[in-house]
Amino acid sequence: MAKTSIKNHIRRMRFDAREMSQQQLADHIGVTRQTVNAIELGKHSPSLELAFLIADVFEQSVEDVFFRLNDKKKKP
């Protein structure tokens, strides 16, 4: 089975949220800015709990924030 890459729309959502910085998001969810950066770049997959916290900040579902690269239902 091929490895599935998890991608996200966090960067776009931060900018849609009045250009929220990585540090501001990190402060909201209780992690470091470096962790937010690693998640945005796909270098780190967040725990399920952290994924829900991120989605809550943007008032979105987890599925609207995160997606698998090979999903046919990807969002723009």
C-alpha cells in the first residue's frame, strides 16, 4: 500500500483569518510556533486532539483543514 501524505490548508486559513501569524495560532492551541510551521509544511502530523484544536480555531471541520494528498475530494 502506498504511503498517504496528509496535507492541510492552515496557511491559507491563517491569512483568511486576518493574517494570523504562526505564533498567534500556536498560542491558541498551546504549542510552539515551530510545531505550527512543521504541521503547515507537512513535516509533522498533528495528534487527533491537536487537529481538532486547529479546526476549532478556524471554526472549520477537521476535514476542511486536513486532507490526504490522494483524496479525490480535495478542497482548493
